[in-house]
Amino acid sequence: MSSKAKTPLDAHEAIELIGQVQEADREMARLAIAHGVQTATEQWIESQLITEALALELIAVARHNQSGEKVAAYLRELASVVESQADYH
């Protein structure tokens, strides 16, 4: 066993490490949600109902984490993106 003392992270290293952990967590969350959406799709659940269920889960997460304002701002931004990329066929 080594008796070498660990050097503390400086602020830049800490921020970088936190960013890496958040990115990995974000990817794990995205994959879990994508799997759930795929499962619902395979069960022939209508896409509108999947969308509504996702929105209800977003609301639940926002309430649980008391991050309603942040989620609302993100949803407004998301709505703008969806509207600007509307697929008209």
C-alpha cells in the first residue's frame, strides 16, 4: 500500500471532473429514457400519449427537485426548437 498523499484538486480540475461526471450521468439518463420510450413504442402506445407521459415525468422531477423555474425555462426553449423544426408533410 502506498503512503503517498493525494494532492487536492484545484478549482479547474474539480470543475472538469464534475463536468465529466455530469456528462456520464446525462448519457445514462438519456439511455434509460430512450429505452422506456422504445418499450412504450413496441407496446403500440400512441406517440402523443408517450409525449404526455414524458411531460408528466418532467413535472414530477421538477417538483421533487424544486427546480420548476429551471425546467420551465428549458421547456420553453425546447418548444421553440420543436416549432422551428416542425416536419410538415
